[in-house]
Amino acid sequence: MFLQSNHEGFDNYQIILDLQRPSDHAPLTVSIAIKEEHIHIMKQTITKNSKEEKEFIKELEEKISTTDISNIPDSNSLESITQKLATATEDLWNKHSKYVNITKYSKE
């Protein structure tokens, strides 16, 4: 559980001294607000050892091998090449992957 120290509900606790026991312990109650969040029930995946995985890897290898990295004079050039490879990888992922439902039986 993660608490934000700057959150208004963080210091929302109460020590109940009236219920103090002979052992010199007093109950402590803490109120924690739980924020509702949307949880995705689908994910994009490529099945291991499938035809799609082989095609994805093949096309990615081709893209990487045809990328000219022989002359990178400055950090801007490096950033540009890196961004092109990232975009190509994302495009290939979207091309070869499929959406599947996440269930309680899904693997991590």
C-alpha cells in the first residue's frame, strides 16, 4: 500500500485512550481513503513461438540491420535514430500483436 504524505487524509488517525488496557497499550484506528481507478482488462500480446512472433522478429531484425549507424556526429543524430527505431518497433508490435482479455487465469 502506498500513501501520499501530502494527502489530506494521511494524518487521519485517532488514538483511543479511553480503551487503554492494563498492558499500557491503546488501540489505534486509521482511516484510509481508497481511490477508485480504472483497471485495464485487455492487453496487447504476441503469442510465444507463434507465426506472428517469428514475423515480428524477422521484420525487426531487417529494420535494425538497415538502419545506418555508421555516422552519428552528435547527440541529436543519435536521438533521431533511436526515435526512428522506437517508432518502427511500436509499428511492428501493433501490426503483429493482438488484444487478449486479462482474466484471473492469465499469466503474469
